[in-house]
Amino acid sequence: MGQALSEASIRQRLVAILAADAAGYSHLMAREELGTIAALDAGRDVFKVEIESHQGRVIDMAGDSVLASFETAIGAVTAALRIQERLNELAAHLPDDHRMRFRIGVHVGDIREKDDGTIYGDGVNIAARLQGLAEPGGLTISGTTQESVRHRLQATFEDLGEQR
């Protein structure tokens, strides 16, 4: 049985959440396990460096996914864009069907954070759903995030309309 949680042990705050997942990971593993594991490790290194250099914190890297939080939307979106650039550079020598491509979603929203740094809540769920909407090697951001970064980044985003 677990320990009872109290309001004092879980704090609520507004953050930018980055959720990522490798597209076609199972297919890549079935094709070549060792190469896929090496590519995943290299990808994780890129995520770690870019997240930390843009004032973010890696929350979890379970399986082929990544979850991170940032103090600012600019930091999260800039890190996501840079991650995709660096991953493309790393895999440039590989045929398209051998490249590990990540889908990334970014959302600014409320989270609940436990003392151990684990985060929960709608903000996390929305970021995860957004990454599912992204193309492999792409980035999808929420309207809230778009409002936060508009006119502050050299990036253009296509409006996908309201998603459910």
C-alpha cells in the first residue's frame, strides 16, 4: 500500500511541458536492435543537452519517450526545434527508413509536482496528445504555447484547428 499524499507534498504550478516519442520505434527494433539502441542513446543525449541548455529539466526517459518541463514556453519550443535540427544532422547519413525520428509536443499548462520531481495533470496529458499529432521529425504546439512564443521566435507554425 502507498503513502497518503497531502496538498503540502504536491505543488501546483504553470510550466511548459515537452513530450516526445520515437516514431516507428518497434519497427526499427525489429529491423536492427543494436543500431536502434545506439540511435536511441544518441537521441537521448541530444534531448538532455538541449533541454538543460534551454533551462529545462528532464523528468523521465522511459522506453523511447521523453518528458521534460521548462520555466518558459520560449525555452521549451527553442529546445524542441534545436533537438529536431540536431537529430536530423546525426541521421543525415542514413537512409530515411533507418532514421529514428521523434514526434514532439509542447504545451504550457498547470501540472502537479511531487517532491521527487514527478509531474502529473492535464498539462502533461495535453503535451502527450500533441506529440501524437506531430509528424515524425516534427513539432506540434498548443494554442497557449503559440500565444506565448508569437513574434519571439524565428519559426512559423501552421494552425491545425481545434483538436479533441
